[in-house]
Amino acid sequence: QWLEKGSTREAPGSIRAMIEAKLLRLSPDAQLLLQVIALLGVDTKEDWLTGLGVSAPRDLVQATQELAQHWLVARSAEHLCVRHPVIEDVVLSLLDPTAQSLLSRMIALALETLAVAQGDAMALWTAARLWTKCGSAASAFDSLCRCATHLLEIGLPLEAVRIYEMAGEYAPPEHRVHLLCLRALALAQGDRWQAVTDLLG
């Protein structure tokens, strides 16, 4: 009942223990799938799961059904997410930090491959977020720049500007001038000439 009401308050210890016991009874495929969804967060597109190679299609279907039957995931449009923040927190707490970092890297690499094949900017954005989780600023910077480039290619220059601004947080010193030029070019494509002057002035 506590979870069904969607409470965001700190879960009682008894609730966390109950969730942990439920998670440990899941099949290995369902546990792995839930960990992947928890790491992806609300960004989890259903079509990503088939492309990530988490498991064979038949096992993926069975694992998804198992998670749904245990009231652990929710579906919205074409996205899957862990049903409650407390469940997500418990899922990630059961992952050893080294294992969590390794899984984040594996997912990020797979998302970058998907992004190239499907032209999916959101996949690159999510990959960048995962790279930051495992402490790889250089990889996060690369994914964000590729995301911005894709947005430019599909005619969304101002969205690209925002991504370049985020990339600035992870930019190595030797790339900062180049990144500034890329932001200026994106602003120019969006007819924001005053912003270009302010940026370069």
C-alpha cells in the first residue's frame, strides 16, 4: 500500500527489506533487466532494450513479464521505468559499485551504437549521463558533442546549443575554444546573432 500510494517520503526499513527480499527472488534475467532500467531511469525506451543485448528476445519478454507481475516496472507510452523511486534506490543499492560502473559502461557503449544506427539523439544524451555516472568525463563530452551534431543535422540548432553548453562542463581544456566556436555556429544557424556577438565578444 505504501508503494501503491506513490509516497516519496523515506521508506521505512521494513518496506526496504520487503523490496530487497522480492528482488532477490527474481530470476537472473529479470534482475539484470531491472538493473538496466534503473540505470537508464525514465529515459528507457522499449526499443532500446532489444538493441542493448541484455538478453535474447524470448528471455527479454519473459523477464519483462516477470517484472510487471511483481509490480516493479511501469509503462508510459513507449517507455519503461521502475515503478517507484524507492524500488529504484534498492535495486541500485544491491549492485556493487564496481558492477554498477561496468554495467553503466556497457549500456553507454550499446546506446552509442544504437544512436549511430537509428539517429537517436536521446540515446547519445543518455549515454553521456551514464558515462558521468562511471566517472568518464571524456566519454560524456564525446557523446554530448555527437548528440549536438545530430541535432544540427536534423535542423534543431537551438537545442544543439543547449547540449553544447552542457558539454562545456566536461570539456578538456584543449577543446574549449573549439566548443565555443561550435556553440557560435549553432546560434548563427538559429538566427541568434546577438547571442553570437555576446558569446564571442
